Amino acid sequence: MVLLFIALLASAAFAQDVFITVDQFGYRSDAKKVAVLRSPELGYDASLSYTPGSVMEVVDSATAQVVFSGAPVAFQEGAVDTASGDKIWWFDFSSVKTPGTYFIRDKADNLKQSFYFRIRDDIYNDILKAAMRMMFYQRVGMAKEEKYAGKAWADGVNHAQDKAARLFTDSTNAATERDVSGGWFDAGDFNKYTVWNGNYIETLLRAYMDAPKAFTDDYNIPESGNGIPDILDEVKWGMDHLLRMQNSDGSVLSVVDEDHVSPPSAATGRSYYGAPNAMSAYSAAKAFALGSIVADKRGNTEYAATLKDAAQRAFKWAEAHPDSMFYNNKAEYGTKDLAAGQQEIDTNYTTGARFAVKVAADFAMYELTGDANYLKRFSATPDSLPLMRQYGSWALDQYRVAHSLLYLLYLGYKDADADVKSIVQERFVAQFRQSKYFVSGLEHDGFRSYIRDYNWGSNSAKASSGLLFGKMAAYEGATSAEAGTWRDAAEEYLHYLHGVNPFGMVYLSNMGSYGASKSVTKFYHGWFKDDNPAPGYVTGGANSRYAWADCCKQYDADNSAKGCGSANNNALCYAVSIPVGEPHAKMYANINDGWPIDSWELTEPSLGYQTAYIRLISQFVKEKGVGIGEKFEPSDTTDAVKPVTAPALNLNVALTGNSLEAVSSGDIREIRLFDVNNRETLRWNGNARRVSLDISALKPGVYVIRAVSGQKTLTRLVVKR
């Protein structure tokens, strides 16, 4: 009975409806802080309702004292938020700056309260570590030892067969075998794509170059403590893979197809690779170039020279073969089942997409060499990017943030053409200020993080849009008022991903031990099949286009076995509840089901989403690292993250009068109490083996106590008499 009660309570903890949404990790002391209150009007939860009282209170959880109170403000005078289908109120408590743990409650109804959150200047440092550690879990060809990965996610070496991969179109020819090892699983699938790997490395390096002191050497990966920021150790893991993908003529292989088995170490099938193409060479060239710049600044001149040579050879080959194409996973090209999806950037795919990849490589080569000739392609034809050609239309939106970042780079180059810079400022900067998709959209989203569309990968759009606001805040042409507003806006997108959304849920996986009360518990991935995935994965997010698979629709229409091919397959269509016909921002569910559920359209993570999030959050961490040309000293790593495999808890809990005593064989990091209605009534954070808590304010009854040590969580029933 006890186990059943705990199981039901744990289930309720995720399913519970959240009416007062906050960033569940917390807020920086000087940040703008706005809780979003919601009353569902449309969607799965429309039967629920909540009308806030006239006064909301911020309560210090340690003292139970009200530290701030104020009135919530109705969003758009009570109109329903279009994206979420909710009525919205905003409660601004920015004046609360004192470090501590708090929650927000409705003075008129104390049962309506937010999750706990903290205020401190380094509130996001550990969250950045968790997000970066996701890259470690995605590494190909490395054992995930328990001391680094945690017991639940430890695994042996995977895909050692990458060292003898064969050309897919000549798969029986042993002479085509070559080493394509290393790199990262791209997403929930285990494949590796060169064009996208180049993007991931670029994003990580740009994040580091923006704020090198945001990154430290204590992420508990195998390289931690080596005097190099762990982000650069991670970049090198991906960079060395790209070097193996490069041919002697400078060309770069396009894709690696991996065997898919869970856990990854059980995958023994042969690996295959695809032929080179121009986009892979351009993308690799920019990664090599930026890597060379950073390596040189850090004094690693030998590696810098290797990467510079690789960049020049890749760029030269791409320039000689600018229209070379390779289509994977297409029957008409003899490549069906070579990886998933399509890595080739077709001329019909997105206007300007191939040009943008070339320009990104140009800019990186310019930064590497200082040769202004690399800027001529963009300077000669700036209208090859949609914004310049479609001024006033949808050219400046969530789909072209990468283009926008290129404009900002160009504006900062001393060798940029003055006339072209003037055009960019006139069109890009002016449109950003006026765009209903950016600045003018800020007041038109109930959850304070406007994007035009909730399509596949909407969380990436949120992170990227936040990043653009952050970069525009630093733009030298921004007024001081604009800079402040835009930086606040950037952080609002972070808050959305941390729980200020219609689900009141952190869109990173398994973040309970990092302070989240409700986070993603399941997502589409070839490794993590249950409800206990590794922490820190950014999932795809709400997708307004998600629907039943076509075969399910056919079966539903004529009730025949034809639909998905068999009665068993047809039954899968309705085996889980999926979000269909919901308001766009509510088109999400915690599911990890394959065809015909196709949950990858909602929940699959991607290194593209992950690196965009990493670059965004790195703008808001407390800088504890060192300069770009410096090494960490032992004193620099005093805040090192604790290994995820902390000692197992032998927890004893006793209630004596008005005191709760907890004693453990290992450090207790967190204690939380929930009543039978799953309301959190107490939270303690710290590091101690003996904890004594005053519970005199608690009413008699049954409670659940949860104690956390590392990634180990124990749940026990306790009774206050």
C-alpha cells in the first residue's frame, strides 16, 4: 500500500496542473522576475480554471515570511493567449533580490502556489553543466563509466566498429574501410551528420568566444581537471571526428550510419559512411577555422596549425566543387537506409540555405586569416539572403536566426564594405526593432517568449530567438533602453524552457536533483527507453503539426486491417494518448514511442537544440572560469560539481515533536516534503549528513519526504502526529 501511494504521488507530481508558473531553477538577483499565472480556456485542461486573487505573495520558504506582495496584471485585458489557449496574468516580483528559496502563493487561496525556486547570481551555473554533460552522454566510441555517467546511465564502449566503416554504396568492398570514429550521436538516433556537426561545433565555439569565463573545468567528464574548460574538451571530441572524416584532397565525408541498439554498447552491426559533398566541406571548414583560432589563443599551436590546414583544404575543395551533392537515405540514389532524414541542403530546400553555409565558412576563414577577400561573396551579393531580398516580409523570423547572426558578425568586421554595412543596418536592424516576430511581438505572448510558429523543434526556436535578443542587446547600435529590454527578453526565453510555459514543466530531462519540481520524464531516444533518462537533454517541444500517422487515419476511416499493415500495428495507434487538436503551445506529451506514434516529432532531442540552449544560458551564468588564453589553477575549481555517483543513501528519518531529523551515510543535497495533495510544503538544500528541520508549522497528517544525494533519490512516507 505504501509503495502504491508513493507511485501514485510520483505520477501526480508530473501530471499535476500548474497555475502559477515560474522558472523552477530560479532567477539571478538583478534579473527581471515575472511569474505567469494561467487559467486554461482551451485544450486538454479546459475543464480547470483559476482566477487569481487581488494579491499575490512571495514567501521565503525558510522563514515562512512574506517578503513581497503585489497585484497580478491581466494579459491583454483578459484576452485568451492565442498560442496556449489560456487566460494569463503577470506578477512582477523583480524587487525581490535577496538570495534564498521562495515560492509564490495566492493570498486569497493559499492552496494555489508555485513550485519552489531560488534567487542567487550563480543559479544557472549547474544547469549549464547539466546541458553540457548531455554532449558527453551522446559521445560515440567512449565508455560511459559510472563515475562520470552515474549508475543508471553507465555503459561500455559503443560503436568501436566505426574504426572500420565502409562506403555504403560499395559495402562489400573491404578496401573502403576507414576510421570515422568519435563525434556525437546527432539526436535520438545514433547517426552522425557532417553538415550539422560543423554547426554544433561552431555554436559551442561561438558560445565560448562570447563568454570564455562562463565555462569551467569541473563538469565531471573524463577530461575535467586538465586545465582546459570542459566545453573545449567536448569540442575537441567532435573536432577530431571531423578530422577523421576529411580526405587527403580536402573533401569531407557527409554522413555516418550507426547500428541502433539499446544500450549503445550492444550495437555490433557494421557502420557505413556516405560520399563527400560541398556543404559538408564548407561546414567542416568553419568548424576547423574557429577551432584553430581558439587553440592558437590558448597556446596549443600544434593543434591550431593542424586545424588551420584542415580548414584551408576543406574550403579550397568546396570552392572547387560548390554544387556537389550527396543524398543519403534515398532509393533513387541507391542510398536508402543510409542514416535517417536528409543531410543534403538542396537548392529547392530553403532559399539562401546553401549560400548561408558558404557565408558562414567565409566569415570563419576571414576571422582565421584576416584576409578581407573572404568577405567578398557576401559583400557582392548581400541580397542572396532572404532578408535583403524580401525586406518587409517574413524574412526576419525564427527560421533565419542563423542568418541574423551572420549579419551581426558582418557589422562587427573592420574590413566589411561600408555601403553593405549601411544596407544591413537599414534592413536588418530596423526590421528587428519593428518586426512583429521579434521586438513588436514581446507583448503579444502570454508566456513572454514569442515565436511565430510552434513547429517541429519549437524549443530550438525559443532558444535561438532568446540568443538573438541577447546578441542584439550587445549590438553597439542599440540604445541603453533597447539593450536592457532586449536582454530581459533573452532571459524570458530561458524562463520558458525552465517552466514558464503552459505545462509548468522544465523542458530539460530529469532535472529534479537540480531543483526542478516538474521536468521531462521521457523522450524519443534509441538509448533511454524508460522514465529515467539521463539529465539535461533539451527536447523538441510543442509541435502544432503533430498528428496521427496517415496509416492510423486510414484505419480509423475504414476500420480495416489495411491502415498500418496489421491489427497489432493498428492497435498501436491508440495505445497512448497523444496531443491532437490542442492549442499550439500545448501540442506536447512525454512519450517515447516509435512508428506509428512518431513521437520524435515532439520529444526527440537534438544537438542543434542543445547547443542553441547552451549558447543562450551561457549568457546568464556567473562567470567562474578563466580568460581565453589562461589555464585553470586548483583554486579556480573550488565549486566543482559533485560526481553524479555520490554514495548511496542509508537514510533514517524520525519525527520528534516539531522536528524532522534526517541522518544519512552520504551527503544529503536536498530534502522536500509533500502533503497528500502533492503540494510541496518544505524544501531544504545544502550538503550535510545530518539535517534537522523545524516542522512546527505543518498540520498533523501523512507526508512524503524525498531526499536527494547526487542522482540518487529516496522517497519515504512520514507521519506528523
